[in-house]
Amino acid sequence: MTATILVADDDRSIRTVLGQALTRSGYHVRTTGTAATLWRWVEDGEGDLVITDVVMPDENGLDLIPRIRRIRPELRIVVMSAQSTFTTAVKAAQRGAFEYLPKPFDLNELLAVVSRALAVPVPAVEPEPAAEEERLPLVGRSPAMQEIYRTVARVTTTDLTVMITGESGTGKELVARALHDYGLRRGAPFVAVNMAAIPRELIESELFGHERGAFTGALQRNQGRFEQANGGTLFLDEIGDMPPEAQTRLLRVLQEGEFTTVGGRTPIRVNVRIVAATHRDLRALIRQGMFREDLFYRLNVVPIRLPPLRERTEDIPLLARHFLTQAKARGLPAKTLTGEAVERLKDYAWPGNVRELENLMRRLAALYPQETIGVDVIAAELAEAAPPAAPDDPAPAEPESMAQSVERHLRAYFASHKDGLPAAGVYDRVIAEVERPLIRLTLAATRGNQIKAAAVLGLNRNTLRKKIRELEIPVVRGLG
């Protein structure tokens, strides 16, 4: 039996085009310009599928979806809108729409969606609670961003693991937060941890926690990030920088849903959604033996690639206006850009991506007295931001000292905590983590000879033995 399609859109030309295209494809079509008429048809039991616009003269199409779902949960609904923002896509998915199509759309794509919607049964979806004031965690109307909106909207209604890839500054954490804030776990914790910001020796303790006495300076039990995120979302940023031993433990958690703390014996079960992100090529790291292939496939269930800003330059005017509005909301003077200034922004390569654009807009709002920013200011700012040309014969870089290396790691470690303060006992904890590789490598270099190792380290032999026991260092032979 031929399906009947109900089309609601206040634009007569769109109703005509859709009516003709659907009729040619063999469907019965009824069109209307109002939500009231659409609702009457639905109440009367008409239609096998609804295609509705969002903005109509008498009611918002998104608000109509829960009412339709309550009386006819089997009726498939496709939403189309020229208000092609992230929240439009998410609200459409959360309220039970089968698909969301941003205008303008390709007629062949719409016909494919209709065919798929009529062939696949739609699971029941609870209607979203009363809508809050609209927020825009992601900004842009380019085709690339529209595809991201649609992917994120589909995934928010699931607990699937997501892998976000993209260059630095493209907004990977924003996408991770959107997945949480608009998802099933939005009332639970969102915990973010940057693998590149934590010294490698501390990553396992940071993720899984440690018991009192697990190492020198462990004066009390500390929860790891997995326990802190229990019931919510754990965002593992820069997952490509995770050391191999931590990768193995993470894989076990993903497989079995449990882990043990450093120094612990009792397994701890957690219910955590994992969202991972990286700017690195994980497949290349797999070929180099630096990333586990089985872990990659566990994490890469739903891949989301964020395009660099140079691939979505049509979004630059919207992004610039958004960041200037944010700056004004934070107390900075209101600014606008001339058309020439905007075009100059679109011509720039943006190596720092959206983050670089955001920083520039804040700088313009804070430092320039004029209300309207012209192309000369933009050109000067972008010229200043460009990296200097490399000399023909650059001098070799000074090697980093041990103190500089330790300071760099510790700065990143402190910065990874929101208030700049890690768990108590960090002094003894860091000392223990430095001692462990020092003693282990010294023993390896002396082929396990503890007398020689003690002499190299300048320690009493009994002291060395005690530290080997406390730090649980295996006595190895040879450097391999």
C-alpha cells in the first residue's frame, strides 16, 4: 500500500517542490503551512510519515514532536530547518525525530531519508523535558559542521564510545562536553583528563587512583578519574600520548568494566561512558608499535572528525560574531567587524584553528578603542601572529636539561587540574615516581648487580634493597 506523507512548511515554494518530488516517487502527499492542520491530520490517524519545518506561524515544529509521539509513537518524523544550529539537531533527535535535515538540502537525500524511515521501525524515545534557554556549544553552518551536528545528535541518545579526531584548537573538548551535556548522563559527572599534561609515570595513578602505602608518600587513598566519573562521562584527551602500560589497563577496563587501584587488590566496578580525542594519527602510531590496535578499535566505535578552520571558512563570520558577543558578555567593549575585515579573516590559514580565532576576537575587544574593527587592524594582527620564517641555517636547539624536563611535565600536570592543585602528598608521590625509573634503569645497566647499582646511585646497599621492595621494582638483567 502506498505510504502517505504529511508535509508542513510555511514556505509555499518548499511545499510545492516537496509535494512534486514525493508524488513522482510514488507517495501520496498532503501539504500544509500550519502546525495546527498537521496536528489535526495526525489526530485523525492520517499519514505514515511527517516532514515538518521548525519555524511555523502558529507553533514551533520541535514542540509538536513530543505531542505526536505521545498519541502516535509509530509515526516517523523528519525535521527540516533553516535554523541549522547544533541545538536544533540535538533537540530534534532527543524529542524523537527520525532524522534532521538542514536547509537547503538535496532532494535525493530527502527521498533516501523518507525511504529509510518507512522501512525501519522507530524505537520509543522519551520526550525531552521543558527546553532550557538555548545554548550553542558548537557554532557553524557549513556542510562539514552540519554533518557533525547530525552525528552528535544521533549519539547523544546512546552510550556508545566516541573517538574525536582533529587538529589542536578545532574544539574536541567542546564536542565531548556536548555529547555529555545533551546525552543520557547529563546529570552525572563530566571528568576530563589530558594524557599529554600528565607525567607518564603518574598516569596510572591519576586514572585509577592509589591505595595508602602504594608508594612512598602515598599517605592516604586517592580516587582516580575513573571513580570520579562513575555514572557519567570520562573524556580522555590526547589519547595518543598514553603510555603502553596504561593502554593495557585501559583496555581491561573497557573490556570488563572494572579495575584495581595502584597498590590495590580488590576490583572496582565502574559505569563510565568513554569519549576519547587526539590530534595524532593513531593508525600511524599502531604501525610504529606505539598504540595498541585492539584498544583503538575499542575506542573508535563512533568516529567524529573535526575539520580544521581552513576547511570551513564560511563559518568564520558566524564564529567571529559569536566570540565578540561572548567577549561583551564578559564585560569587554562591544565590537563589530567591517566586511573587508571579515574577508581578510577568511583568507588566513588559521594554524591554531577556532581557538586562535577566539583568542584574536578577545584581543580585539580588549585592546582596540574603536567600535568597528577594519581590515588594517586585522591585517596587522594576523601578520604579528604569523610564525617567523625559518633561517637558512638554523642553529641547533639547546638540549633540554633534566630540571627543565621535570618542570615542563609538572607545569602540565598542575595545569590539568581545574584549581591547579592535585591530590595531597604530591611531593612524595613525584619523588617516588622519579626514583622508580632511576633505580630500575640503574639495575638494568648493572645487570641486576645491587652492589654496583648502590655504588652508582650513592646509596647504602640495604637502603637500595628497601627502596626496591617499597617501589616494587623487579630486578632485571640486561637492558632489553
